[in-house]
Amino acid sequence: MFALLLACLSFLPSLIAPGLGGRACLEAAAKELCVEDPVPTFLPWNQTGSHAGRIACPVCVHGCRPSTAIWARPQGLADAVALARALDGALASFEPEPCAGYVVLLPDAATPEAESRKQLEQAFAATPLRRVFLTVARPQHNGDEIAQYGIPAGARTRTFAYVNRKVAATFADLRPADDNKALFVRTLEPLFAVEEPYEEGAVRMCDDQEPGQRMGFYGRLRDAQGRPLANAAVVAYQADTSGLYAPRDSGTRNPRICGVAVTDRDGWYRFQTVRPGSYPGTKEPAHIHLTVAAPFHEIRYVTFWFDDDKLVDALRARKDKETVIVAPRKLDDGGVTFRHDIALAEN
């Protein structure tokens, strides 16, 4: 997945600070975050945003979405204000995508936490932000994790873009005079194509002992205007690896491998299953059926065929409008996965 991501970001090397983009981190900063590294969780004080007045991890809340974090030393707060303003404008261009960014003040070691909060509040007093929220790091509680976000010696800020809890790009000391809004748009835009929902939320259609290649699939459900549809039902069912919905002697064709996902607030659904087989003795491609329903919207039926199934080639030109040909992507563990987003029309 990140090979695609890096290809999408191939135009950025000249904008990424030397030694900070890609795996070529400075030797002196070998433990600092590089592109493709997992983004560590940490527990800052949230000054604004949905968790204002509480200690909460923004990576846990927004880590799978395309997100941007601006880390700043106290002497870099003026730069952070300008960067946050540019980021706020960039995120507006992705509406109705619920994408967030945040500023993290990295306090001086001797500064009390209450004083750091006051510094941050005063710096942003004249800068209202709609999509970017403010936080204060707490090194005494998350020192090891926060150290990985380290701002290079002599720098005032360091900015991270990430998706799926992995770093996509880093920038040290972006100049406030530059067109950072355009930079943020170019950096974040390709990340929407590769983002995934949390694996922990996947609906398991069968248990781990089910024979066959592991297969996962996921996507976002939206309305006709592109807004996420939450609390919608996605019903999935399929045959097993031998092409049967139920054992031959069961007396029923009710699918044994099935599941129902309820979309989250961002419209995501996700399933874990095994790759189905085609019906025995037929030339019907292997497939997975979906039925999608949301209040006040038309019911949608979807059938997934797989583009690496030889049976699909002969039928490709004759498939109906409900059938979608997807390209399963191989995973390191031998399984495959794919994404398909679905739009529902209103009744």
C-alpha cells in the first residue's frame, strides 16, 4: 500500500527537509520518525477540539485518517500559528471529508505544564481554527514516545503527515512565508486513496479455522454529496472455498459465511473472511455479495468479482451494473485485501 503512497508523493522530495523524508534519516536522529514508520501514541493535554480539557491521544482518534501534526518548540510558536492557519485552510478543501490536524507544543523541560498551556493559548488567541486543534505534550509522562517526534537541533518546528498510523511525509522548519496551504493539500490528497479503517473494527465472517486464503475487504459508505453515512448496515455473504454456501447434506443454501457491519461515524465498514470458491460445476466466477441499507436511502446490492480470476475475463463485458471487479492486494502474511467505496442515493 505504501509503495503506491510513495509513488503519489514522488513530487515532494524537493520540499521535504534533507535527511527527514524517506528512510534516510540523519544518523544522529536514527530513533526519530521516518517515512513508513509507525506513529507512536502519546497523551498530550488537549487545549481545543473534541477532547478539550482532557488528556487524550490524537493518534488514537485520528491515526487512520489522513492527518497532519505540527510540533513546535516555544520559540517556534509564531511559525506554528502560520502553519496551522495554512493547514486549516487546506483541510477545508477536503470537506466533507472529516479530516483533522493538530498542533503540539513541546515545552521546555523547566516550564510548568500550566504555563505551557498559557503560552499556547496566548499564541493562538487571535487565530481561530476550525479543523486544527491545539495540544501540549507532556514529556514527563510519554518521554520515550515524544522523543521520536524530535525536532532537529536548531529547528523550531517539525511537521508530520500520516495515514493508517504510519508516517507519509515529514518537514522541518517550514517557512511561514511559503505557500504551505498548497503543500498540505498536495501532501494529504493522495492519502485519502490509501487510508483504511481500524482492523480492530472488522466483522469476522468466519472463524480462524475456516479453510482457505485469508481475505479482508473494507470501504466507506457515502451519500450522493460525498458525506459519510454512519450507522448504516452492510450485509456480506459468500460461499466457502469449495464454492458451497452450506454443506451438501445440510438441506439449506443459507450462507454459512456471512456477517453484518454497521458503519462507523466516518462511514467505514470492514470484513475479515476467506477467499470464496466458484460454484462447483459452473463457470460462475467466485464472488462476495453485499446488501447495503441506510435510512432514507435506496438499498444497494453489490457483487464483487476478482480480477485475477480467469473466469472473469470471459464475462467482463457482460457483467451487470451491480457487479464490481476488484483487484485484491497481497499482504505479507499471505492473505489478500481490497477496498471498495459505495455511494447511496436518497429515496
